[in-house]
Amino acid sequence: MRKLDTEKRAAILSALVEGNSIAATCRMFTVNKVTVLRLIADAGTLAIEYHDLTVRKLSTKRVQVDEIWSFVHSKERNVQSGNWGKGHGDTWTWVAMDADSKLAINWLVGGRDASYGREFVADLADRLSDRVQLTSDGWQVYRDAVKRAFGDNVDYAMLVKQYGTERQGYARYSPPMCLGCYHSVQVGNPAGEHINTSFIERQNLTMRMGMRRFTRLTNGFSKRAENHKFAIALHYFHYNFIRRHQTIKTTPAVMARITDKIWTMVDFVKLMEREEELLGGRISDYKPAKPKKAS
């Protein structure tokens, strides 16, 4: 099979992170759908590994966390009984963001229950080197998760918003009206002026605009949980390392001093090709050898 060249791979990935669907991307570049899906798998795998390796020991001061809803294959109410356990149904992406550098610190794709919440917050705490001020919404799972991960070494508050009833008629696709909000201090002494979730909620919009899979009321949603995770990982690599943030005028990774350069998608593809050469095949096919038990 003929391999796509570096520039074409970079162009395909750029089209995907700018909100194009897989079908549209295939038409734009005259490539097969399977080729694009394999490229997403390899790019997503590398993005996960690179992020996990480099986004560590952060000197972050203020962190905001939130969860973003989507679904895989079908919405929860339409999941057929034989498909439970295959990753079908409602899917949530937990995200933590540095309010100053706008860096997406970590994310986790899965359910919205306590087990995922504890895993997500524990991973967040492991990436930070200093005491932070943390703000979440009113989702109760965060209380126990933050206590387990941070103990008393955090200034944590919840921002609880109160909404009106769901709209009907032509306005039913608009969000309910926000009637008010209040904050509730959970741990430590967070500064009141910094108790908000505005930055992470704005990042949610960036995510929905940047991935066709998150566009509501279309058929562009993910059909497989694995591809959904790969696409999210690619999105966050692009967001952190490649895309210039309009407020800080550089990339979040540069602002957070994780890297000293603004990456391009060609840089990322070249890194991917070096990894492929090192592994002797596709990145997503590589399975690390399990350590042998001592005899």
C-alpha cells in the first residue's frame, strides 16, 4: 500500500482538527476512509503518549475543571441491550484547564460516575507541583475525588449555577436560562474573585467547534469509542501545542513553558513518522511487552 507523504498527512489532520468530518476530509484529499481512520488512530496514540510524558510538574496557580457530554454510536436511551459494554451511549470528557496559560492539563473519556471522577482528579493532582486554587461546577462527584487526590493541600470551591425549566417550542435547542449562581468553599481559602468556570466553559465551545464528532443534531458523531478517544487526544495536542490562543497570542504549551516553540502539524507528523520508523510499523499497533515475572 502506498504511504501518504508528510505534507498530505499534515493537511488531513489539520482539516480534521478544524472541524471537518471524516467523509468531507476524504472527499477533499481523495483518500479512503480507512486510511483516515488509521491516521487518526496513530496520531491519537502518539498525542496521548507525548502529552502524558511532557505535561508534568506544572507550576500552575488556578485550575478549572468541567465535563463535556457527547455520545458514541447512539444516545444512552437508544443503546440496544446487546451493545452494553462496547462503549456505546452517553460519553463524557472530563477536562482540567490552567486558567492563566489556558493549557488543557489533562482529560479523561468515559462515564460521569465517581470512579471516573476519582481517576481524573488523581491524574490532575499528579501533574501539578504546587498548591492550586481549584474550581468545579456543582457535580457532587468532585467532593470526594478532590479530597482523595489533594487532601488539604488545595484551595477548592464549587460554582453552582441554577437554571430555569427546559425551553419548549422553537427555543427547545437553546440552553435553559441561568437564574443565578453561588459559590461554595470546600477546602482551604480560595480567592473569591477567581472562583469561576468561565475559561473551561469557553474551552468547551472550542472543543465542539473543533471536532465534528461533537456537533449536535448531525450524523457526524463517533461510531466507535476508540476513535472517539483518539480524536479527542489529537484535538488537545493541536489545542495545546499548535493552535495560537487568541488571548495569550501564543500556544498554551509555550505559555506554560512546556516547550519553547510553536509546533506545526508538519512537526507533529514528522515526530509520528520517526516513531513509526523506530517501532517498525504503525504506532497504534504497538503493544509494550509485559515484564516477565521473577522465577
